[in-house]
Amino acid sequence: MSSSSASTKVFYPEETYELIKEPKADPILDLLDVAKPIAGAAAAATVVGLGVSYARGAGYKRDYTKYDPKTGETINLGATVNEPQTTTDESETSTEEPTKDGEEQR
């Protein structure tokens, strides 16, 4: 016993409820047919973007820094605490004096 329409028991005449005789769906609801796939594509693009961001940052290691409260400076100790710092200071290797802009004269 299956029925394709729902029945409702009405206690008063139908005119009492002031219902529309032939109801029709608003045409703006047709926009949902377009909006749902667009929202799905946007959600998929967000997930892909987050995955790419995670993959790019997987091997990243932040420099270890330490704050010195006496001087108020933040000291960069290199890539990690256990590895020695491999960068050299340019002021130790440079023999020429820098200009006012901070560039070396050649």
C-alpha cells in the first residue's frame, strides 16, 4: 500500500485556510541547481589548496630564536639548536666599506 501523495485531514473548509489554489515553486529556486555544483567545486578547491599548503610546508623547520630579557633583543640561533650555524657574516669577509645605502662599492 504505497501512495505518491500525502493526505491531510482538514477540519474546516479549504477556503478558511486561505491557501493558494495552485502553488508553484519560485523561479529563484532554479538557482540552487547552479549554486550547489559551484559550492561543491569551491569546497573541493579549498581542500586541494589546504593539501598543497600542507605538502609544501611538510619539511619546513623554523629557526630557533631566543629572547634576551636583559637587552630586549631576539637572538637567532640558526635552523636548529643541535646543528651549527653555517652562514657567515658579510662584515667579516668584506674588505671594502659600504655606502650609505648598505651596498658595497665596486
